[in-house]
Amino acid sequence: MTTKSEIEQLFRSNYEIMLTLAIRLLHDAETARDIVHDVFESVLSENLSTVTPAYLFTAVRFACLKQLRNLSLRERFNNLYA
């Protein structure tokens, strides 16, 4: 099980890189920050045996893709009703 101190170390060493990845995918800094924080919040709330930087980057990437997919759906609906 990963301890809080290990997760804190992962946060300190990988936050900037994860944020940069999210900003490049989303082109929205505020949403990118929210996604990165949500990933760390989910890591803290779940009892995962090991958390690696690769796991964190993958989680951020998938969360960004999910956000883009939902955004595209909303945009499609707005265009239909406009």
C-alpha cells in the first residue's frame, strides 16, 4: 500500500509535468489543474498497492480525453439547438 508521504513525494516531483501534459491536451489551464488534482485525490481515496509516475500520467491522459469527449458532445448539442 502506498503511504501518504510517498504520494506527496510523487505529487511534488510530477505535478508540473502532469499539469503541462493536461494543458497541452486541453488548451485550458484551469480545467487542467482540476484534472490533475482530481487524479491525486482519487489516488489518496483509493487503497492502491503501488502508484508509479506512469500510472499518474496515464490517469491524467485518460481524464483529459474523457473531458474532451464530453466537451465535444456538449458542443454538438449546442450546435443542434442554435
